[in-house]
Amino acid sequence: MGSIGVVFILFIVAILVMSFVTVQQGTVAVITVFGKFRRILHPGLNFRIPVIEQIFKRISYQNRSIELKFQAISQDQANVYFTAMLLYSVLNEESATIENVAFKFVDERSFMQALIRSVEGAVRAFVATKKQSEILLLRTEIIHHVKEQLDIQLEGWGYHLMDLQINDINFDEDILKSMSRVVASNNLKAAAENEGQALLITKTKAAEAEGNAIKISADAERTAAQMRGQGVALFREEVARGMASAAKEMENANLDASFILFSMWTDAIKHFAEYGKGNTIFLDGSANNYQRTMQQLMSTLQGFDPEKEKEKL
């Protein structure tokens, strides 16, 4: 009787030990009863019915990531190679979600295969509608397209696609070389256009500067000519005024007007001698020549009215 009691106590202790289950943080435990889903156990210490309630599997709802490498063909039949990083997790900790995660796929390997093929299919379907020259500029559009295509499908499996990062996009070597040549030719074209614009601007500025210089020179020449004309006019005005004053003085002194002409003639000869700079001047000093010169000067003086000359000036 004593041994039976000990066995019974040990049995009770074993049942109690089997009744308590510890679930790690970040995971949940799926409980089945005779192979059918019953409930889930959350992190911490949980109670279950021994033997009847079995732990089917433990599911982590922490974020998980995988790296993908696959190939797609563009609309113009160019091979495009992608390297991507996929970040996903269990949608939530609700019983329905955990049940989908636990029983939709036979094992984790089957789920990963379906997930990878779904992502590759969505990317290939998008790339097939674009040309290879456009794909490098459509990285963000590709990510949005894949998320739109997979969000609903993954929710049915109990998962959520958090992020898809396309880290690298490559092409065949021949395509890369041709793209490099296109970029180089575009750079040369842009450089030539910039050089042409710079040359045009330089020549335009030079022409504007030359035009402005010509304009300034013309304005200066016009001003100088105007000042020379004004100087000549003032000189003539002063000559007329002086001759009128001298004629009036000669008239008041009862002297012949030819004396003025004689004085002007001698002053002219003196001026020639002072400023001739070594040039030889031949003058006919005979009485006939002097008389002829006086007659010519007198003829210019005949009909000369100082007041009228001042009005003309």
C-alpha cells in the first residue's frame, strides 16, 4: 500500500509538470486536440491538459528576412538580373491568423518556395511590360507593384510583406557596354552644346563690346566735330567783330581801310615764319605783286557789312 501511494503521488506530480508549458517571447504555441486546432498559447507560463492537448508547433511572429536573386526579361528581350531583400512577418497574434500560418503549408520550406516564386512572378510580370532603358528608373514602381500584388495573397496565408528592397539591377555585359556608350555619347553631346553656348555668348559679348566701343567712339567724334565747328564759328565771329571794330576805328581816324589789310598780310607772313617748322615759303615781294594782293584783299572787303556778318554767324 505504501508503494502504491508513492507511485500515485509521482503520477500526480508528473501530470502537474506536464500541465505547465513555457512559451518564449516573440513566439506562440499552437495547441491541437486529437489533431484538430484548439487554441494558441502566448508567451509566458501556460496551462494545458496533459496528453489531450498537444503542442503542434511553435510559430515566431518576429520579423524575418530573405535575400532573393532572380532573372526577368524586359519588353525588348533584355535579360535583367535582380538582387532583392524581402522583409516579412506574421500578420498578427490572433487565433485565425496563427491557424493560417500553422496549417496553410506543409512546412516552412513550402511556404518559402511559394513566397519567393510569388515575388519573382510579380517582378517579371511588371518588367515584361517595360523596356530595358526604363527599368533602372522604375525601382520604386517595381516595389509598389509587388506589394500591391502580394499583400492580399500573403494576408490569406497569415503573413504581411513589410518591405521589399531591390538592392541591385544588372544587365548582360553587351547591354552594359552599349548603355555606357549611350551615356558617353550623351555626355559628349551635352559638352558640345555647352561649348557652343559658351562660344556664342563669348562672341555675342565681344560683338556687343565692339558695338559699344564704336558707338562711344562715334559719339566722341561727333562731340569733337561739334566742338571744332563751334570753335570755328566763334573764331569767325571774333574775326568779324574785330574787323568791324578796326574798320570803325579807321573810319573815325580818317585812315584808308587798306591799312587793315596790309597789317593782316604782314601778320600772316609773320605767323608763317614762326610756325613753318623749317618749311620754305616763297613770296613775290615785287611792287606789282603787292598791288595785286592788295586789290584781291580789297575786293573781299567790298560790300562787307560787319553787322550782317554777325547776324549770319
